[in-house]
Amino acid sequence: MLSKTPRTFVGSTTFTITGMTCAHCRRAVTEEISGVAGVESVTVDLATGTVTVTASAPLDRADIAAAVDEAGYALVP
């Protein structure tokens, strides 16, 4: 079954991430996602386990997932 979620996005999109609990988690996720080409800003909310990513050009969700994985966490599908 195909997902109704578009593969790319422009503007702000919020993702849910598992396992973030502290300031170190916030830093790690922020640094990795900020390194993705096209990312303008990253806002991590530990209380809700979410991260909001803003991009001015089309950004592939798979690149965000890979950055989160590199930081040691996982996106919730």
C-alpha cells in the first residue's frame, strides 16, 4: 500500500522521533538534521518527542530519516 504522505516537503514539517529524553538527545538530533542540505531550521521538543524541520527547497523525508538514524534515534512511521 502506498503512503499518502508526500516523499518531499517544503516549509515546516513535524516528525515524531523515538528515544529522545535529554539535552544531549536534542543536540545530537539537531546537529545531524542541520547537516542535511536545504534545512533552514530544526526545533526539537523533548516533551512531545517531535522535531520540526523547515526547508526552503524540496527536501526528501528519507534524508531526514537517515540523519535521525545517524544520531542514534528513529522516526516514527
